[in-house]
Amino acid sequence: MDRHHHYHHPLHPSNDKFLPLTTPLLDQIHPSIMTNQNQTDQLQQHPVTNESNPHQSSSRIASRLRHLYSTITINEVSGSLGDLGTFIPLTTALARERKISLAPSLFWAGICNILSGIKWDVPMCVQPMKSIAAVALVGDVDEGGMDALSVTTAGVLTGAAVLFLGVTNLMEVVNAIVPETVVCGIQVGVGMRLTSKGINDVMGLSWATGYDCIALAVGCTVMSLFWLRENETKESRGTTNANENGQIQETNRDYQVNTDSSSDDNVEMGRSNYSSASQEAIHHETSIQNSDILIQPEDQPLQLSTRLIRQIWNKACCCLHLSPTTPHPVGVYLFIIGSVFAAVTLATAGPDSEYNLPLHFFGAPVAVNALKGVTSIDWRIGFFRGTLPQLPLTTLNSVISVCCLAHQLYPEKRNPHLSEDRSDAVITRREVSISVGLMNLLLCPLGSMPNCHGAGGLAGQHRFGARHGTSVVLLGMFKALLAIFFGDSALSLLDALPVAVLGVMVSIAGLELVGTGVGMLFGSVEKEKMLQNETSTKITKIILREKTLVGMVTASVIIATARTDYGAVAGWFAHMIYGNGFLDLANWTKEKRKNFRK
């Protein structure tokens, strides 16, 4: 077969045609599987099985685990670190103030990460509820803050409220009321706040005193811009790149063959962007300069440990390469830099330092009775100071916005059984609501801190290279093992990471969320043009000005007041008055009444 044939991009209009194969290894794939790429991808992401059949259910779980195994790459490891810039500062601050128990909080956050990664094939983060954390860090109860018991009750009540909205489908009513432009503004506003937080954290340091300083942050920023520039360039070039010999190399598709003959799913077609092992297997004749070992078809399956070691070695050697064949794992680079400085800090810390040294292994329970001694006053404080300000933020950012973001970032993973006009075809709002509700209602009484999913965390992990649930599974395993082996000493390990490095990671995650929100805003303009069947430049400018004003009103209020719910309300009023909000609401109500009568 002609090895110069190239693959179609998953978003290419002709992607449902037969895809020519290029290597003897892939010639083993049965033609009936390859005749329709969309159908194969859809079955992999949303397989249709009879859940009442135990054999089919176990087969589906086994297939999912094999897919997770096949998508373990260095970029997934890098992406798993993309949310640490938000997770570590909040977690360590709450633990230091004795508002949470660190070991149970780390352990249950890790378990939630693992379950989320297995359930959804997207890097869905698990992060502390920011509004509850902010109020708790204000001070004690008499100072307007919350203690450990009221933090737990706030998490339980918030989880119960979100679970109720999800089970009853009232979350769809909230989504119908909140227009897409307001969601875009929420993403821009929250992203700008994250970026500002990272910058403010760094500005609180000295310029060059000690290891953790502004100079370190500037150096990390310069290197990150260099690494991310390559990452963005590679993705924007499309599906293929020409090498020095004029041959075509694929950069964003990954085909892997599972040789387990006992399963019907003996072909695993991973979606791991830039997987080095797959590129070497598919293009082993054209990537001599980028690989240590030429992978022949008879060498399959490649051992996971060997593949990861070679990927890490190649990444370490090409961190300053001007034109790498795969994106730089920026998260890994920054985490290594932070870990080196943290190790130096702990090694040179004296007996009177702020760190709890020497480190102790085990000894801390990973499950406690966090509701022991709770009173009605704790429930009241938790509800008014924690749940009420947190519920709008969770509803808008942790459910509606994160579903829109996943829908935007992973169009190839949209469920084909859902209508095309939905904005949550990758992960539904009902699923996320139930997930957030259960993780807090069940796990906060066991010592978990109040957690949620978030658009900022998803954007950060995506920006650092994650494309699958594999990244959060790896992160969850790391959190759980850290809690089990180090217990309360984990606070010293996390607290020793330089603020300069964490601030840069937070800023990168925030900018990624801003970029996604702006992209969604322009996408809504194009959608409106199609609905109105307008092509004139004047009409386009009118639509753009209308939607931009609503989105920017939302973002501006969020940035100014540091309250997502205030920004959403301000954006909603701007949409209703300046835009066509009343007309849209009337049409939606009319349609629902018609469907109800049917």
C-alpha cells in the first residue's frame, strides 16, 4: 500500500469515508471496522450495551480500562498537572488553618479523580469549592468565617442541592435561562481572575531573595511561552506536517492495536493527541531522527514501561528543540522545576522551620467522621455562609460552563444520540450535577473537603496536554498514594513547592480558559449568522457587538466583584435588555408548552 497516504482529521468533512492505512501493522485491522471512522469513534466513546447483561457490562468496563491503558503518554502525565496551581494553594491553606483534614481530603479527591477519568474520557478535574474555601479562610466563626464542622456541613448541603437540580432536570431550566454569551463571559471572567491570582501570588514575593522569587517566575514564564508556542503551532497546522524529506507525518491521531484475542474489541483506536509510540509504529520509516528504537510490527504490543521511559527521555532531550515533532509536556517541566526547588528547601530547612520535619510515613487515617459533634448552629452557618454563595458558582461554572467547554474542546467525542443543538453532548449537565452532588453528599462526612468540577481546571489540563480521562486517573492515583504513604506530612511536601512556579501554572490555566471563552463567543456569532441566513459584514458587526457587550459585561462584573453569580446576573440583564433575551425566553417557553401538550 502507498505509505504516502495521509489520514483524515476527525473533524474533516470526509472523515466518514474509508481511511487508507499505511503500515503492515495496521493492515491487520478488519476492513469492516475501518469502513466508517465516525461510527467506530462513536462506539468507542459511547458504546451501546445492555446494562442488564453482566457479561456485556464487564466487557464494557474491560474495554474502557484497556483504552485508558493505551492512552498513557507523557502528554497525559503533563496534562494531569495542569490543575495543581489551583488545587495545591487552596488545599494547603485550608489544611494549615485546620479547616480540613489533609489526608482524607487528598485521598477522597484522588478517588473522585479516578472515578471521573474512568466514567468520562475527558480530563475532568476535581478541585475545592472556591467560595466555601474563601469564606473559611477569612477566619473563625466569630470573625465571619467557618470552622471545620461548618465547612463540612456547607459541602453536604451544596452537594444535596446540586444533586436535586440534576436528578429533577431543573439544571436544564437554569441552562435555558442563562444564554450562551453569558457562559462565554463567565469563562472569560473566571479565566482572568485565575490569571490575576497567579500574578498577585508572584508579586507577593521578593525579586531575587531565596529560591522562591519573582525571578524564578519570570524564567518559568519565558520558558512556558516558548514551550506553549510550539504546542499551539503544531495543533494549528492541521492533521499533517511535512518532514525534511517531504513525507507526510500525522500529528494528532493515534491508532493502536490491542492484540487481546479473547475480546471482541481487539482494535483500540485511541484518541491520544501526539502519542509518540503510535507515531513510531505508523511512521517508523520516516522518524529515524526522533526515535531511539524502530518499532516493527512483530514487536507489538510495546511494553508500557519501555514506551514511557523512551518518551520521557526524548522529551528531556528536546525541551529546547525549536521544532519538536510532539508538543512539550509543559506541566511536567514546571513540576520538575518546582520539585527540585522544594527538595532543596526541605533539605536545607532547620529544626525551627515552618515545615513539619522529619517526614513521617503512614499514621494518618484517610477516612474520619467529619460530622462528629456537629450542631444545628454548624448547619446554619454552613448553609448561609457556604452553600448560598457557592451554589450559583457551582451551577454556572462547575456544571453549565464545564459542559460547554468539554463540548467545545472535544467535538469528536460528542454523543451521536443527542441532538445537535445541545451544548453538552460530550458530558451532560445531568451527569455532572449528579457527580458533584454525590461526591459531596457522600464523601464530605468521611473527611473530604467540598469538591466540584470546574471549567478552569479542565482548560488548564487541556492546555498542558491532556486529552483523555487517563490524565485525571493518574492524578487521582498520585493523590491517593500521597495521602496513604505520607499522611499529614504531605502538607510539608505540597507547601514546599515554590509559589513562583504555582503562580505561573495558575496563570496559564486562566489564559486557556479566556481563550476558550473568546472562541465560543465568536462561534455563537457564526451560529447566529447561520440562523438568520445573513452574510453581510454590517449584520455581522451588529451581532458581534451585541454578543460581545453581553459577554464582557458578565466578565467585567466577575473581575470587579470577584463573584461569579453577580456577573451572571448582570450578564443576564444585559442580554434581556440589550439583546433579544425576552424574545428568546418567549420562544423557549412556547416550545416547552408545545412539547408538554404532545
